[in-house]
Amino acid sequence: MPRGTYERTPLDARFLSKIRQPIDSGCWEWAGCKDKDGYGLLWYTPTQNNIRATWVSFWLVNKRWPSGMLCHTCDNPGCVNPNHLFEGNAKINWDDMVRKGRGRYKGENNGKCCFPTEIVAMIITEYESLPRTQSGRIARPGRQKIMEKYGISSTHLYRLVKY
Ligand SMILES: [Zn+2]
């Protein structure tokens, strides 16, 4: 579809047109594009190509963007029902996770969007300050330390720092 078509259609109308009939669980399954973790995506602005449909759902109800993470009560990443979404307080969740000793976020639903930007920035800053090998790569012990500290997999770390 040409870009102009999107621009003339308000965000809420585009959002609503991509929702499937609610299923038994009450989930609103996203019928549009999804990222590889199963989160719905919506074209947003020319500079910020896609935005998570869950964020649009939150915005339409609350008239503001989530301040940190947006979590599902239903554990269904494809669900965009605003009643199934809640704003996680990044710091509390983080402390809680570390205290419970959970190694990492549940499953693979831990793309960049799930991390509050401050934490992504912290990870990137720390990563960039790590000692490098002669070939210019970040040495493995340093990477390992970040992965353990933030409870993320090497794939996830790679995804964060490559963005
Ligand atoms: Zn749901």
C-alpha cells in the first residue's frame, strides 16, 4: 500500500481494523504484521517505522505512551486487548527479577521494545566500555558479565547492541 494511504488513515482506525474477533480468553488477537516474537506491529511514522500494536492499544486508552515495559496479564504476545495490558514499573520488576534469581525474562518475548529505554541505554553503554580483543571484538568474559547481570541471552544482547 502506498505510504499516502497510511497517512490519511488515523492511527485508531488502522489499529481497530487489524483486530480479530475476541477469542474465548478475551484476547484481541492481532491480525496484522507481527515481529518474530509474536508481537503485533503497526506502521507509525516515517522515522519510526513500526511500533508495537500493544503500545498503540495503551495509547488509545490512556492518551499517553507507556513509561516503561508493557506486560501482558494473559501471556499472549499477539494480544492487544488494553484490559490485558499493564505498565510494568521497570525498576521494581527488575529488582524483583534479580531477587528471585530468575536468569532471564520469560521465553523469547524479550525484544528491545520490552526493555525500558534507560535499561537498553545502560546495556549499550556498558557493552561499549568493555575491553576489546585485538581484532576489535568485545571479549567474551565482558559479554558474559552483561548477560548475567541483565539476565539476557547472547542472541538478545546481540540484538540490543546492534540496533
Ligand atoms: Zn490477552
